[in-house]
Amino acid sequence: SHGLRFTRIDGKSHFFISRKAQSLHLQRKNPRKICWTMYYRTRMKKGIATENSKKRAKKVVKMQRAVGDISKEEMMKRATEKSDFRKVQRETAIRAAKEAAKAKAKTKAKKSSKPAQPKMKIAKN
């Protein structure tokens, strides 16, 4: 293969096709301003055989997926609900949870109210 490999002190290497390309690189010339480089040709739109019409952007399709254990239909239903309705629902749920906790506390209190039988002490010889 032909060309020159130039490795800088920091370890980055460049491969030049000719001494001319290497010389221009070392002079820090901008390849976009040098007519024979590919950078220049792409920038100035040279050698493009077919005119590309503007690509149309695809329309973004919104997808709605289930979040956690709530389905899409449930989410849509909740979105259409009024905030007052949700507030009432929340309050009833809290009230039900509190009542369940009270009932649990009562059953626990009944169990603990039974007198515990004293353990018999066994004398060691």
C-alpha cells in the first residue's frame, strides 16, 4: 500500500495519501478550503449525480403503554375523571384502611388480654 503514516507525540496517528496532504496538514490548512479534498467536495456539493429531494421526517406516533400495574385503559379512565371524584375515592380508601387497622388492633388486644399461664420453675439438684 502507498501513503504516509504520521504519528503524533500524544499517540494519535494520521494516514496521508501523499506528501502534499501531509505537508498541508502540518501547515494546519483547513481541508474544507482546499479544492481537491473530499471535505471541500462534500461541503460545496460537488459531484452529486442525483438531486436528493428533502427527506420527510416521519410523523411521531405517540404510544401509550401500561405504567406499573395500571393498564392503558385504566390510565385513560383516570385522566377523564374529575379531581373531586378522585378526592372522594382517596378518602374512602383511607377510611377503609383505618377501619381495617382498628379491627386488627382489636383482635390483637383480645389475644393479649388472655392471662398468660405462669411457667413452672423446676428446681435443679
